[in-house]
Amino acid sequence: MGVVSDTHVFPADLLDLQRRWYAAEAAWVADPTEETRGVFAAVGAELYAHPHWGGVGNQYEAFMALKKAGRPDAAASAA
């Protein structure tokens, strides 16, 4: 299998949802309140409800594509 960009293989909205999930997770870790937990849970529910994410085997592939693209919260903390 050749190397392709993450947006070529996976829908851009799925990758955006994953980035939002990472951001919500980081916010909850930084401020472990019920409000931030609720946001994290809501984004997680959106992510798992995405039709592409729910396909057999797509979770791992989508995660690896985003990891390869770079976690935005990790890039922000390195700056």
C-alpha cells in the first residue's frame, strides 16, 4: 500500500472530529471539571457516531493517519 495523505484516505470531517477530541481531552486533563468532561464526552460521542469511524477496522487506521499528521495539542504544547 502506498503512502497517501490522511485527507485522501479519510474524510476531512473525521480528522477534524479527532482533532477536536484531542483538544477536548487536553482541556479535561488541564481542568478536570464536569463541564470539560461533558465537552469531552460530547465530542467523543460525535466521533464514534461518524459513519466512517464505525466501519470495521477504520478506528485504528483513522487514529494512525491522525497520529502521522501530528497531534495538534502536542504541537501547541511544544511551542
